[in-house]
Amino acid sequence: MACLFVKFSAFFGGKDLFSGMVSSSVSRILRPFLGVIALTVFLGACAANPETAGLQPGDPQTIQIAQSDSGQGGSDAWAESESGDFGPEADDNDPLEVPNRMFFAFNEALDFMIIRPVAVTYKFIVPTGVRNSVRNFLRNLRTPVTLANDLLQGNLDRAEITFTRFFINSTIGLLGVFDIAAESGFAYHDEDFGQTMGTYGAGEGFYLVLPILGPSSLRDGGGRIVDIFLDPLTYIAPQEFNLGRTVATGIDFRSRNIEELDSLKADSLDFYARIRSLYRQLRENEINNGAPSDEVPNFSEIPGQATSSLE
Amino acid sequence: MRHRISRLLFAPAVLALAIWLQPAAADALDTKQAANFLANLQEKAAERLGDASISEKEKEDHFRKLFQENFDLPAIGRFVIGRYWRGASEADQKAFLAVFEDAMVQRFLPLLAEHSSTRFQIGTVTADSANNSMAIIDSRIDRTEGEPYKVSWRVREANGDFKILDIVAEGVSMAITLRSEYGTVLKNNGGQLPPLTEALREKVQRGAFAPQIN
């Protein structure tokens, strides 16, 4: 795990550039995060499986670690469930489950007391049109990060769409308040550095629940930090503006998922485990840009036609 | 003249060849049939469930019947329980499947009742390259507000009959999510199926599976 991070900092010009970038205001913003990341990298290194340590991102084995929730809906998973032929106990890839569950409970309490009421109120008093404009504006602010990650993924088509959107929406869309570009066929998409690492074959590392920010993973949590560096607003906008923007993005997201999250929680037996699985599947879907993921190689010995009886 | 005879002979030969090749082609799943299966199911569900003159009880009975006929519930239940299935007694397995069916009916009845066929569109059908009895059917459900839902259905064919194994919405698979969640619950209680069944039953009795539509 730690080696993965060393690799990525090397990718961005090595230690000198890294420390050069951490200048005054940025370092103030990031100091708390760096502590958390240093800790997670340290814990990650300790928790890393001896056999997996030293693997490079992109190795087939690295991809398969931590994918307990993805690539398992393939036909061989169904065949396996019918033959009752299971390998070793499935790994949840959640070595920090105990602290994760603590943060999860903390986030749930916070959501119950503050975030959900604010989101419900916001949705109730602000008309849909205005809320959509708020989202358009926030999305437009995020364009540089999306563009950088489109380019880092080598996806020039999507980079072009992102750039065109930014150009159209920032001008005739009045600084992004109106999403004119989407009506002209340039649909919105989101990219982040966690996804970029995913497209190069990096596994999630392990599951992580961040305080306030919610479900994440070693890869995606690290990606968030890189995205802060990739964002020009980090360097030019006042810190208060960036904080307000983060809060607004969170409230916008929450206000659009009120019923969904309520339903998800209502019929769950273990809400933590459910969200963990959902997060992984959604990330996998985002990394593949909505295309079905490559299924794990097929076992040639699929047991005979499954019977749908109880024997 | 001779040319015509050879032509006349040629046509039956082609036909014979086609018939001879038929079984080989039939081994792979017919994607058109799969799409028809889903379209028919949706129509049958929407026709009765959207009818305001039918009582809720009748709707539920009707939907339960459709569900039993068109979903491979035992296979789904077994998939969701995974490694702990074999360790459970037959009675426990049966009890679980009964409650699981109630939960699924409670979950999907309102959703199907909501979607009239004009808003439900079937897209491409992809045969599963790793298993020739399975296919993934893409569909799109339009909403009055917001982006349409992208929903995929994993179906399996056996002797010309199709059954649904899984529903995948926006990349999230119902079967994988439940398997992961229930797997964690089972692991934490020593792999015992009955407590899980009880917890599910309690949720079903409270109506927790019914989606909260405002």
C-alpha cells in the first residue's frame, strides 16, 4: 500500500515538487488530512498481506485484492452458489472494520442531527430550478479537476466534452448557473483521481469510512487529496469559499438522496455492510464509466444445469 | 435448364443444412426471446397492478404469482446466503426462502405498479459469454423528474423458460449487495441462518421493504 503512494508522488515530480506545492495556505488546509493519510498509509502497510506487499499497481493480482464486491455477479458466482463449492472465506477487505464502524456510527448521528434536517429543509424551501442551478454552478467549479483526470486517464473524447462544457457554461451559461451544454448534447460526467488510479488497475486498497465525508477507501481517500492539489481554486480562492463549496456540495448530494437513503436503511439488516457493498459497486461502475466490468475469468467446470429446488 | 435444376436442388440443400445446424444455434440463448420474456412480464405486471379497481390484496396475490413464475427465488436465496447455505438444515432453508419471498414481493410490487409500459423500454440484450444459458437485458425506466433509471436484468434460460436471477440498477446488483450484507450478518452470528430469517421476518412485518415513495 505504501509503495503505491510512493509511486504516485514520484509520478507528480517527486518529493521536491510535492513539498514545494505545500505552501502556506494549502498546507494549512491539508495539515489535518496529511495526518490522517500518514496514519492510514502506516496502518495500510501494517495490514498489508505479506503475499501482496510489493505488488505494483496494474498487476492482475493487485486488481483482484479488495474486489470482494465487484466482479462477483458473473455467471461463475452463480454456478459457485449452486454447487456449494466455495473457496476460503470471502474477505471483506475491511481490516479497519472496528474504527470504520465507529466513524460510521458517528456520521449517522451527525446525519440524523444536522445533515439530513438541513438537506430536507433545503429541498423543501428552495424550488427545484434554483437547486438545479446551484448544482450546475458547483459542477462547473469542479470542471478543472474532472478535465485533469480525463486527461490523466488518456480519455481525450471525454476531456473534449468537459472542456466544451466549461467553455459554454461559463460564458452563455452565466458562470455555470445554467447547464446549456447538456442541452446541446454535452452531458455532464464526473472524474476524480481515485477513479484515475482505478483505470490504471489500482485496487481499492481497503475500505475506509472518513469522518463527515463518509464511505471511501485507501485509493479514493488518497485520490481526494490529489484532487485538492489538482484544483486551481485551492490556490486562488479564499479558504472560506472552498469550505463553503464543500459543504454546499454535500448538502446538494444529500438533498437528492433523502428517500433513497431512507429506504436503503429501512430494510437493511446491517446498514454498514450494505453501504460498504454499495460504495464498492458504485465506484467500480464509475471507474468503468458505466460500462459493464470485465468479468472474472470463467471456470470451465460449471456444474450441470442448476435445479431450482432445495436439495 | 441445367442451371435451374441445380438451383432447385440447391434450395432444399440449404434448407436441410439450416435444419441440421439448428440445434447448434439453439444451444446459445436466443436474445430476442429473452427480450420478449421481459417485455411480456412487464406488460402483465403493469396491466393488473396499474388497475385502480383491483383491491390491494388481489394485486399482491397476482404479483406473487408472477414473481414465483418469473424469478428464480430459490437460486437467488441460495446465492445471497452463499457459503452458509449448505450448513443450514432443510427446514431452515425453506423458512428463509418463504420470508425472503415476502420481502421481495413487498419491495418490488409498488415499483412495478408504478411503471407503465410507456415508461419502460428494453434495450440491448447481451448473452453471457461465460455461460450460454444466461443473458443480461438492459432496460431504461423513465421518471417524471430527473434522469431515467438504467436497470439491467440477469436472466437464465432453461428449456425455453426464462427466469430472473438479478436486478442491477446503475451498476449496483441486488444479489451482490444482499449477499455481501447478509454474509456479514451471518459471519457475525456464527453462520446461523435462523436469526437472519427472524430479523428479516420482523422487517417484513413492519413493512420495511416497501419503498418509501412520497
